[in-house]
Amino acid sequence: MTPTINPQNRPVTAAVETPPCVIPGTYLFDGTLALKGYALNKMCYSFNEAANRAAFLEDEDGYCARFGLNDEQRDAVRRRDVLALLEAGGNVYYLAKFTGIFGLGVQDIGAQQTGMSVEAFRAKLQAAAT
Amino acid sequence: MARLVGAVCTSHIPAIGHAIARGIEHEAYWQPFFAGYPRAREWLTAAAPDVAIVVYNDHGLNFFLDKMPTFAVGAAREYRNADEGWGLPTTAPYSGDPDLSWHIIESLMAQEFDVTSCQEMLVDHAFTVPLALLWPSRSQPLRTVPVCLNTIQHPLPSPMRCYKLGQAIGRAIAAYPQELRTVMIGTGGLSHQLDGQRAGFINKEFDLMCLEKIVSDPLALAQYTIRDLVRLAGTQGVEIISWLVARGSLDDHAVKVHSHYHIPVSNTAAGLMVLENAA
């Protein structure tokens, strides 16, 4: 007798494993990045509080050391380089609290990441209306 | 019995909060966006809800990666806003409705949605900006129930799961024994991407399709995967899952009262949709 496959008993592995994300220019903040970026994101999360933003400005090295940033993260922070911060596991919502310290909004970091001037980046957004 | 009068879905871009704080709604950049809102306020005034159930996503004010609930429901007497780190003025606290919150939590658990309950919950711009747009004067007493979706750390809840969460919230409201008028607010979207070399991505064609389908065929939207939404609407465009929760809570035959769409507000295509529940 041929065994029949009961859909209820199928292994679920195929349904739960997802292949890596391959959308160009896009970071999908998943478990791998969340693990990699934990210290960096934790530091950025602390910048919700004004006293912590001031403490960072007072002693950047000391503040980064307190959160245990690795060399890659420390270097990206030093350079205020958003793409490098994303590579190092940063999540954009937490990073926004870091870039906010320097008065950089989402259009400034959009321009930085796309290698455009802020004016050109704004024009690109306007052009999406047509 | 409690009644769900309808839903308002709107973008929640922080720049809107800045514009309101600075009183520049009538400037050329802002006028075409704010022009969409008087009709929504008019409908809300007539619908006169006692409680707004606000479905939104936290952006790292209340939740950090140490504990990241997929679905979190506020169960507090009051919800405070706080400094998000980049200069948006904070708003006065919002009243809660703990009785309704606990009823929704009980009902969702009974319907197999295992939610996280929060007796302390800071609400960020995704909660406060839509309320400031829809109830600018805060002259009427309005109670709130925040429902927070994880859109920070993947895996995110699927669009279908969010639609079904909305259906379950709709059933919870219908079973609430108090005389109460409620409205669902879904916040976020439409297409935008803040991070990566693809920052600034906007997809007008997809957004306009969403504005049509959210009314007439929400299941067509619920069938997308999160990755489809990232590809088609940008990494932050996934926030439309809040709209799917709101739509799921309504009757299938809910009717569109008003919609509005404007590109750009900051980096985002801004959308607004007002839906009235079937009587």
C-alpha cells in the first residue's frame, strides 16, 4: 500500500525558513542584523534622553566604550556614516536618534546614503509625485 | 452594546508634528497635505466616538530590542509621550480606557491572539501625530487604547495576520457590553524608505492601488508577504499593516467617506482614508 501524505504531518521547516533578502539597496533588519547591532542600537536607544545625548557629546569615546561597540561600529559612529552604521547592524529608527544629535533629519541621511545633495534628494522625492 | 463607527487610516510622519508645532500648515509645502484633513475631522465630529483604538508601530521610544512584542495592547489609565531624541515637542498625556483594554485583551486571547499587555506604555509620534491631525484642539474628551505592531525587527507579523487581528478586535468591540462608540485609527505608510542606497523610494502606482483595495478588496492586500511590501512600498512602507488591522475590524461592506494622497511629506507618500462601518 502506498503511504499517503497527510498535510497535517508535513515538516514545517520549508514553511518557516526564509531565504536572504535580495532587494537592492535595502537592509532587512532581521535576527542576524539585530544580533550584530545590539550594542550600537542600545547606545542609540539611550539617546531618547537629553542627558545621554549630552554625555555622548561630552565624551564620545567613553560613551561608546560604555556600550561595548566593536571597532566597526565605533568607526562608523566616528564617521557619522549611515550606510556603514547599517552594515554594522544599526536599525534606522535607533540610528535616527544618533543622527538627530547632529541635527540630521531623514532627508539629510537620505541624501548621504544616496550620494546626493539634500536639494537633489528632495527633488527626487518631488518627482515621485508625477 | 459598544459600536465601531468606522476607521481613519493616516500617515504619521514626524515632520507633520513639526509643522503643527510651528504653525506652518498653510505654507505652500504643507497646504496640499493638510487640505485633506478637514473632511476627516468633520466625519469624526459627526461620528462622535468615545474611544479611539490606535493601531501603530513604535519607533524605539517604548520598545527596545531586548523585548520586542509582535502585538502589544495598552492597558493603562494614561499614556504619555516623551522625547524621541530628534526634537519633536512632546504632547500632553492621553487618557486610556482600562476596562475596554482588558476586554479586548481577554477577547483576543480567547480568539488565539496571544498579545502582550502593557500597563505602562510610552506612545511615540506614530500615535500622537495622527491624533493631533484628527483632533487638533483636544477639546472633546477622548479615551484611547493603543495597539502596537512590531515593524522594527523582522520577522514582522504578516499582512494576513494583521487583517485577522483586526477582525478579532472588531468581534471584541461588538461583544463589549457597555454603551460606547469606538473608532479604529490605523497609522503609518504609505510608500517610503528611510534606509539604504534605496532611501527615498516612493511607489505612487502601488499606493493608489492600496487606497482602492483597502476599501473594496482588503484581502488582495492581505495576501502580500512582508517582503513583497518592502519591495513594492519600501522598508517603512510595510506600515500599511496597521491599515489592514483597522480595515479588518470593520464590516466587509464598510464604505469610503473620504481619501487623500499627497507626495511628498518629508520622505514619504502621505495617505488618508476614512471608512464608515455598515450600520
